[in-house]
Amino acid sequence: MTKAEKQAELIRDISGVDPYKCMKCGKCTATCPSYAEMDIKPHQFVSFVIRGEIEALTKSRSLEKCLSCFACIERCPRSVEPGRLIDAARQLAARERGGGFLTTEEVPEMCDPDTPSQLLVSAYRRYRR
Amino acid sequence: MQIEKTAHAAENKEWKPMIVAFCCNWCSYAGADLAGSSRLSYPADVKIIRVPCSCRVNPMFILRAFERGADGVIICGCHPGDCHYTTGNYYTRRRMALLFSMLDFIGVENGRTRVEWVSAAEGAKFSATMNEFTAKIRSLGENVRLGDLRCRN
Amino acid sequence: MQRIGVFVCHCGSNIAATVDVKRVVECARLEPGVVFAEDYQYMCSEAGQMKIADAIKREGLTGVVVCSCSPRMHEATFRKCAEGAGLNPYMLEIANIREQCSWIHKDMETATEKAVVLMRAAVAKVNLNVPLKSGESRVTKRALVIGGGIAGIQTALDIAEAGYEVDIVEKTPSIGGRMAQLDKTFPTLDCSACILTPKMVEAAAHEKIRIFTYSEVEKVTGFVGDFTVDIRKKARSVDIDKCTGCGVCQEKCPSKTAKSEFNRGLSKRSAIYTPFAQAVPNVPVIDREHCIKFKTGKCGVCSKVCPAGAIDYEMRDEIITEKYGAIVAATGFDMISLDKYDEYAYKKSPDVITSLELERIMNAAGPTGGHLERLSDGKPPKNIVFIQCVGSRCADKRGKSYCSKICCMYTAKHAMLIRDKYPDTNVTVFYIDVRTPGKNFDEFYRRAVEEYHVNYIKGQVGKVLPQPDGTLLVQGADIIDGRQVLINADMVVLAAAIEPDPTARKLATMLTASIDTNGFLTEAHPKLRPVESPTAGIFLSGVCQGPKDIPETVSQAGAAAVKVIGLLSKDKLLTNPCTAKADELMCNGCSACANVCPYGAISYEDREVRGIGVREVRRVAVVNGALCQGCGACTVACPSGAMDLFGFSNRQITAEVDAICR
Amino acid sequence: MKYSYFPGCTLKNKASSLDRYARECAPLLGFELCELPEWQCCGGVYPLGRDETATKLSSVRALAAARSEGRDLVTLCSACHHVIKRVNDDMKNVEEIRTSANNYLALDEPYRGETNVLHYLEVLRDVVGFENVKKQVKNPLKGKKIGAYYGCLLLRPSGVMAFDDPEDPTILEDFIRAIGAEPVIYPYRNECCGGYVSLKDRELSRGMADKVEASASGFGTEMLITACPLCLYNLKKSKAALPVYYFTELLAEALGVAKDS
Amino acid sequence: MQELKKRLCELLSDGTVARVLGWRRGETSFDPEPAFFGSAEELSDFVYDGFCGANLSKMMIEAARLEGKTAVCLKPCDTYSYNQLIKEHRVDREKTYIIGVGCRGKLDIDKIRALGIKGILSISGTECDGDGDTLLIKTVYGDKSCKYADAMLSRCHVCRGKEHKIYDEIIGESRDTTDGDRFSEVEKLEAMAPRERFEFFRRELSRCIRCNACRNVCPACSCRKCVFDSNNFDSAQKANVDPFEEKMFHIIRAFHVAGRCTDCGECSRVCPENIPLHLFNRKFIKDINTFYGEYTAGEDAEAKCPLTDFDFGDAEPGDVTSGR
């Protein structure tokens, strides 16, 4: 098994998503509030996993742009739930890079006096291992 | 019959497996006919009993066959969804899944029982299945375990 | 003890080249019960058959085994021959020594041994055979069609044209069904009413057809050829014989708050109403929930104005009982509820409508008089967005897993009609796939794109966002371009999935016809018996069996009619004698057999059972021979072995097993 | 009626008014919130990965603690509610997660999802009843046009959250009616405010929040209410700058619980 | 028990029921037997204690044929059997008055003997309404004692709960006695090599004497005429002509009750040779749960039995046995 295949399998395992259930209707992309910021659109994630192009996924800007709003999960007519794939890819990227997308040093300057602790906690969980 | 069989073994004659195949009238029996008319051979050890539907096969028949010295029993029916009686093979599937699992549980090799869906057009599949199944039974050898159950306790 | 004759066929050299037929004959003579055995070149030839017939008479045979080709080939031939010689045909069995022996083996020794075993198994079986006789049942030469849409009307007309009586039962006040609600039909764009209403009138006028509208089937008993059906005629409150259909009552009725079912709730109707102008029969009903007279006791305007004196507030539901030889289900469909799809704002905005609602809006007799306008402000829409597959092809809990089949085509139709009539209007269609298998269908769709420039976008819509200015912001995807599309629409049309009419479920139970997980009635065989239900005598017409367009519905309706005619043309039905039967003394009455019977052939009766030391009333299984097809599922479900199958009995199969395993 | 109560990290500092008013209003409505003795932060995000166990443990501890108190577990913050309800669902239905979480925690009795998780609003709707809330209102917020902002976490995924119709929720609108005000329906009430990315990508989240507020004010909303500290933070930063409150603040006002108590 | 007895007397004397089905005191304090009681006087022999393990629901088939209503005492586990019998139309609910009797686990005299307690004269602490955890046993060798739980029937250690699934009234408290895993024995066997399994069953089944006690007690095995007593399969009982028939008998018996067996454990309880017959039934139950989803026979009187039902996506027999 090549590395890409292994990673593809890992993504499917972590996410629990069966990409073959997708019927390519595009409702995820239609529903995604931050689609404009994404280089790989939500409906394309499935194809990347099927083709085993995981590196492109883990390097994708989309991982940071996904808002985890679950709208694509809720509205997917085939219960494919592409949001799970994106989250799994983010997991994979964070686990591989060790530090993840966020370093401790950059956090203070991102905060303001009103920043709720919830935001910090969740950012750590989303972007780091 | 047992005595005869033992005598048989004593004479050191070549052992031939005894295989009973239950075939549903609409698909598998026709599939077997097609195998015949296409001259696709399979061992003569397989003897077919025609039943209207695979769901007619009572576990009693299968155990009876083993009791009487059969070495393997195979049930063939229409593919799920194609049953002439619409739903018969779905019941077969459940019944046999449970029965075979039970036979396995009490230590009877599960290779001796099999269910295969063969359509009327699948003469080649019928023949291949029977060849495969007979080879399997040959590799398992004489049905000693059931023989054990029969005479040695 | 049987007297069995064994006849071994050479089949030229087909058998004789590999099987030592003489040895098979010799071995046969040693089998218990065998009194005669011989071989012959061609058993199936006239001379061969003569040999069998002669031997039956000469030797007084009670059973026959023919070792020859497959029973699928000549069992019928030989059984007929045996019957000709005075033997019950079911006393004859075939040992298949050609397809299953000589043709697949090369070694004569092996093939002969196997042929002998197959012969023995057949002899063992015949030893236990009993004469079987096909039963006969009477056929009532009248058919019932349940549902008065195009499917039901067509089936009834075809049956009636063949000279048989037909009754149509329709639950609404008029026949016509969904097709009556349509404006135009694809792919020809002819007016739906123009082609449907003549058929409705023809059905009403046909001397062989009786129509029960505002009626429902209440109870069905009996079996193929002999059904007894209770039909509830709901109280119409208007005497159907007196009413002239002048319509004064509807005009004068002071209660006009009820929503018109025919217009999908988009307009109001009076409490006394006919669903639409061309209704058949053209006799109104009083909707008692909305009628002031029924609610308060005061009013009675309709009664006062009726020139024919047809109003009858005292009318009650009436049950009529009728006998039928065949029943056709033609219960049709409805659109699914869109309550759970509010990302499309169907509940929030009156300008988000279903396709069937658009159909009414486009219709000259509809709520807007045929003018395409927004229901919120009456303005003509300039940008219309169609959304396909709303609730179809869904693997989630909200929708249906199947393709509704008709939406692609009717949407192309709507898009084209709108572009034709209102060329200034922009039309966009969001689709997942455009499915157009059908004669002239793809051409039709291409016309929408090529001639009418309908904007087809491959992608779904994620959300419809009503704006403060009354427009609808449609947020969709164009997955070919890989981008999101935002369209400021002023009307959104949803191609909602269709589902079987809810009455089909109840009806299926009454008819013991099976339904699938989606609520569609199941056909007896998906390929070969598509218009028959697995239950004999029940036929399927139209969308109750699965999504269909009008041409398909009409052809299936005709096919169902042919099946019915074929059945009714017989005076008596011969029943398959290889049926199941329960041994009353052993039956537990536990219902296991009935639970697996695909034909509803097993019922339970409290019967007095008599046996040695037994005389009591017990609940026992009774198999209806006219319904049983002889699959044998029940025989295995039965734990006590009380249920057995003629022709393939437990003892017979056990004997075959024993004969093979010795 | 007593409930175990999981306040969550933010309610202990930045969002203390969400917490305080909720507690103070409860007795007037016939129930009591008993804070769990030792609770740990839920983590703020539900880990979607099926192989994530460690990140679910704090929720399981809270759930097991509520079980041992024999009470339903009430939460207020949308994120806590989301995380805890989904972890609870995993513990009930996903065998692998249940087994590995229980192996980690080694509780006296394995936790199998027995606790019922309720949002404060669910208590108001399903236990107290909005008619009864209405009866307790002393200062109805008459004439106020209030837009409910649901966001994502309370509603989705509806299969697990089972909070309300995810596309056409009514619970906050019913709440608004109960306290005497007028709800405003606008299409962005269940669209995302971009809260989770507001640390790293302020611009993106600002854009989302702007859309929400623009839509709300377009339909005549005078103020927004929410149940989520993160949404509140984010919405407050948007251009339109509509006043944004926690729903409990308005509840307290309507019930006459002094603002500065 | 006094409350139960009083209530039964009431039911009999006010004519609500014509008879009571319960347990009669046996010769010793640990062998009560099922019995019908026709009058308040007869009830003086009525007993209900820890040794009343017998499942009375099967006897209700007989009762359905008698005039008038019968009051029957059913423990929580017995109600599953009764429900199953309703589903199979074998009993008449209308003619039954179900008293759900409390249960805190039933006792097995053999378990006590196995603890090395011999020469038992009498046992106290067996009351169903008692809450003592200890049994006091008078023996010819002096007084002994043992833990209630240690003397419980195996089946009570895997009890499915204290809830009565059907009843007209409940008298007495029930307790959950589960402290084991219902399928652990089956799993242990499954983990063995086929050869070992085979040896195990050969050893166990070779003791079978075809006494039919298992068949007679089983509430699911209630055919008017057993297939093994009929000529239809040429399988009528022939005393040990062919020892295979014993195996066939137990496999087929378990197969015939598959999906109907409520796992009441009576078969193993009554087997004079102590063959663990319940293993066959549990294996089927476990397989049904695994292949077709959790199913509890007798949980209600409506659900379809898995063997008379199917799903289009069911597993293939070949996949199942090869462990796929």
C-alpha cells in the first residue's frame, strides 16, 4: 500500500465517511458559508479521497477555512457528510505537523480583552495536537 | 449402511465423496440443465434433488443427509431479489446462515455446507461451483466428524 | 405398495453413449415397488410414449419413472401421456440422466453409477407419490379498479371494452386523479384536460362501468376469481340521481373558507363543491367539516336554492358488498410533505412552491386564472429558479431513496412553457442529473436548453434566503465550474419527490398484497410479471407500483387490463395441485407459516379436530389452494412438520435423500 | 426539580451574566441548577474523529457525575451543550468509543450514556412550558422586535442534537413571545457566524457576522439574542452593531430579577 | 408470600378466576412443584419461594382449554415466554389473570450441594420477600449456611431484568440479579478450536438419554406433536438405533425455537444429565442479534420473529460461517 493509499484509508477511518455514497449533487458546496475562501470546495473532498490525493488535501487552505458549522453535514442528502472528511484531514495534518496550525507564540496577539476562553480552548483543539 | 461403508474403506477402495445438492426448480435446476447442455462437466459425486424453491429445504433434510453419510450438502437458489416466489430465498438465507453457524459451533467443518445463488443463465457458475465444492469436500476428506457423532460415542 | 414402471431413454446416443442403459434397467428391476422396466431409443417419440401408455395399462402401473432428459423439457409430455393412459399425471417422475448425467460425464462407469442413483431417488419418490387433482374455482366476471386516476380509468375502459363489467372506486368526489390537475403534458405539450376529460366522460357513459366516487374500499375477503369487497360510499349529502349539476348551490354557499384540494390549497372553495368544472360525476358533495348547516344547524341555503331538491342533509354512509373476479390497485401518488426541508423556505415564503402548485398556477382554471404570478404580491416573476430532486434520491431520513422519475421532464416542460409565454423571464434549473430516457424525451429537454435558453446548472441549492424586499436569494452550487452561485429569484419551484398515496398501505393489508419499504405495491416479478401482485387476482396499475409518467402509466394500465381480461375470460380456474396443506391434528395454530407466505394463502380457522383421543375445537392453519403457489416456505417455518407440500412432501424428499446417500 | 449543571469555562469569566441570570431565574420557574462539584472544560469543539477518545473524557466525567447524582444534566453554553450531548450519544451508541472511554476512566460502573442532557431552553420548553414562563413574567418586553440567533451548535446535526427543526427552529421565537416581545424571523438565524475561526481569521468571521446582522436588521430586528458566548463575542464585533444579549439576560429582565444583583 | 396467597384467595372467592396456577409445597422445603388450585382451601398448600423456579407459562396452553379464567403467577422472565405464546396464539389472554410475582433470583439445590453441603433437611431464608443474603441450611451434619447468590440458578446470573413484560397486577418486589455476561459461555466456546468444540459437544451430548425433559418443559417447544414423534420425516423416535439422532434432535430442537426462545433456561434446569442445553439456544440468540439486530423474543406480543422475517441486505450464509 502506498503512503497516499494508507492516508486515504486513515482519513476514511477517522471520519467514518464512505466517499462512494456521494452522488455529486454539490449541496455541500451550495450550503457552505466559507466556500469562497476554499481552494478545494467541499464537494471535491470526496473525489480527492477516492483518488488518494491526500497531500493536496492536507495542504489545502480549506482546512483552516472550514467553520465547523455542520451545515454540509446536516443538509447532505446522501448522508456522506463531507464536513467529517475536512475535519479528518485537518486532524491528519495537525497530527503530522506535530505543532498543528497554531503556535502558542502567536496566540496572545490574536486576543483582545473580550476574547472568550471558549475561543482559545476550541482553537487549540481544532488546530493542534 | 454403516457396515457397508466401513467394509468399503477396508477394501481400500478409492473414497468418493457423497454430495447432495438441493436446487430450486426455477433458477438453479435450470442452471444445472444449462451446465449440462453446455457440456460443462462437474464431478458425478454431486447428486441433485429438485425442490420448488430453496426455501423448501428443511434443515431436517440436511441433517438427514449427513446422518446417512453425505460428505457435503449444497443448496442452490435464485439470486436474492429474483426468487420465483419473490421472497423464498430470503428466508433460506436466514435459516441457513443460522443453521450453518450452529453446525460450525458444534465443530462440524463449515466447508461441508454451502449456499450458492445460481440463476438459470449461469450454467458455467453452476459447474464451477460444483467443481469447487467437490474439491473442498475432497480436501476435507470423509465426513469423519459426523461419522464420529454417528457411531463412536 | 406401488406398481412402478421404469422407462430408460437412450436419447439416441445422447444418453446411451455414456450411460449403460441396460444396466440402469436391470438395477431398476431390483428396486422396491418396480414391477416393470425397459429402455427405448426415444422415449419422447410417439412410439416411446405408446410404450409407456401400453405398459401402464398392461402392467396395471400405479407409478412411472422416466429416466431421460430434464423434467423441464418433457415432464409435461410424459405426464400428459400417463394421463391419457388413465394414470394420474402426478404419479410420474423424471430422473434427469441427460443434462445432469450423460452430458457432463465422460466415463461410462461413473455416469452409469450416477444414473442408477438418480433412478433410485426417483423411484423412492414415486413410491410415496399420491394422485393429485387440480382444484377448480369459479370466476366472477366482474373487476374492481381501486383509484380513478388515469391508470384506473384506462384499465377500466380496456376491461369494459372487452365486455366485462368493471367498478371504479375513487375516494375523492370525482375521477380524474393527478392528471386532471396538470396543465400541459410532456413531451408533446398538449393540454392535459383535453386528452383526459374525454376518457373520463367515456368511462362514465360506458354501460359496463360503474363509478363509485367519494367511496373507499373497506374490506376484502376471498381469493382470485372470487373476491368479496365491502365498499363504503361516504355520505355525499347530495342525491346523485336528482342533481343536475347546475352549480347554483356552490355559488350561493355562504361558507367559502375551505382550501381547494384540487388547487393544492392555493384557492378557496365553498363547503358544497365539485373539485373542478369538468368533474365526473358533475355532482357536488358537502364537506361537513366546513358546512355551516352541519356545524351550527342553521343555514340550509343550498337546500333552498337547489332546483332539483337534491340536497339531503340526512344522508348517511352506505356500505355495499359486491363480488369480483379480479382487483386492480391504481391508487396513484402524492407529493411528499416539505415540512422538513425548510432550507428551501417553503414554509416561510409563499413564492416558494411545488411543481404541482405551479401546474395549478399555470392552468387557466387555476387560482390565478392561468397567469404566472407570485402568490405573495401578484407580480409576474422575472427570475425563476427550479430545484430538482427535493426529497428524491436521498439516503437520509427526510427523503426517499428512489428517483421520482417524472421531475426532470416536467421541469423541462415548465421551463419551456414559461420561456415561451413570458420570454422576459429568466429560468434557471439546478439539477443533479437530467434523466430523459423515453421517446422524444431527450430531444424535449435539449429544446429547453437550445431553443428556449433555459439555464441548466449542475448542482444543488443549499439554501433559499428570503430577503426583506420580498425576493428570494438562492444560494446554489455549480459543480462543473466549481463555484457557488447566488441568484436573486422571485419565485422558486421545488420538484418535490412523489410518494405512493398513503391509502396504498392500508389497501395492501386488505388485499394481502405486499408493499416495499417505500410503500409502493410490489409486483410478482420485477421483470416478468410487472403488473401482477404476488397475490393471485390482484393487479397493479400506475404509480402505486413505482414512479411513472403518463405514457408508461397508460401502457401499464392496459397491460393490467389484459391480465384481468385473461382471468375473467375463464369460467373456472384450475389450481396448481402442488400446494401446501396443514395436518389439522398436528397444527399448533402458531401463525409461523402465515408469516412467511408471500401470497396470503394461509388463514386460520377454529375447527373441530378429530383424531384418536382428540375431539376439540382448535385454531388451525387452512391453506387456500387457489392462492398457494407451492413454494414450500411454510413447510420449513412450521416447527411440528404439520405443514407439508403435495408433490414435494417431507417424506418424498427424505426418501430421495436416503436413496442418494446409500 | 433539581438539575445537575455544567456551566463551562466561559460562563465562569467572560459570560458570567449568561450563567448568573440563568441560576437566578430558575427558582422562579420552579427548578434549581446544582453545579457539578468538579467539572472540566468540555474542550469547546466536538472532536469528529472516530479515534478521538481523550478529548471526550471530560464530557464523560461530567455525564457520569450527573448520573451518580441521579439527575438530568443541564447546560447553557451552546458549545458545551453540543459537545456533551454528542459525546453522550457516542457513549450510548458507539461501542468503540464507549469501550475505550470506559477503559480510560475505569469508573466503578461503566458509563453507557444513561444521563439525559438538556439545554436550559429545553427545560423552559419541555419541563416548565413557555405558557408558565409567560405567567411568571413581571416586566414584559412589549414592542421589542427581537431576532433569535441560533447559530450552528444547538441545531446541528439534528439527528443527535434533536433540539429543534434544524431548518425552521421555533424554540427561541417561542421564548421571545413568552417574555412579551415580538420575534423576527430572518434567514441567517441558523447560519454560521464564523465563531470558531475568529481567532485566526478575524476577517472571515467578521464577514459572516456582518451577513447575519445585515439580514436581521433588514427584517427589522432591534436586538439579537443568543445562547452562545462565542456568537455573542463575534456578533458584537460586526458592522451593524446591533445590541446582542444572552437570552438569560432578557429572561431575568422579564422576570424582574434585578439587573445588578 | 402471605400477601400473594391472600390475593389469590380473594380472586378465587370473588369468582374472578376459576383456578390458580402456582406452586404446591413439595415433600421437602426445596422441591415445590407446579400445580393448579381450584379453591381457597386447596391454596393452603400454595407456596412461593426461592425454589419456585419453574416457568408456568407453558401450562397456560392447557389452561386455555379449561372453563373460566386462570390466575397464573409469572416471574419477570416467565412473562417473556407468555408473550411469545400469545404471539403464537397458544394461550388465551382473555382467560388469563396474570399476577407478576416478585423475584430476587431462583435457587438451585444442586448448586448448594455442589458447595459441599450434604444431607440437607431444610433451608430457610428462601422467601421471595425476604432480603437476607444468606441461606441457613439444616443438615444431618448440623447447621450450614451459604450466600443466596451462590445458590442461584445459572440463568439468574444473566437475568434480563426485573420488569414484568405483561401482567394484570404485580405483587412483590423484584431485583436485578445480573452479575454475569449472558453470552460469555458461548463466546468461550467460539474462541476454541473446532476440534475442541467438537469434543466438548460430543462429551456433553453423549450423556443424553432422550428423556425429553427439555422438550416437555420448554415453553417454546410446545408442539401438539413433535416432529420427532411423527412419521413425516421418517424420524419417529427409535430408541438409540442411531445415535446421530440425538445430535440432530438437539440441533433441530434449538433451530425450531430459534427466534422464539426467550432464554428462560428451563431446558438446562431440568436436564437430569446436566447437559448445558441452553448453549444451543444462546448461540442462536447471539447469532440473531449479531446478524439481524438485537431481538428479544417475548419482549412484546407483536414483533416479527427473525426467522419469519428478512431484510434485503441480510448476510450470506457463507460470509457468516467464515466469520466475515
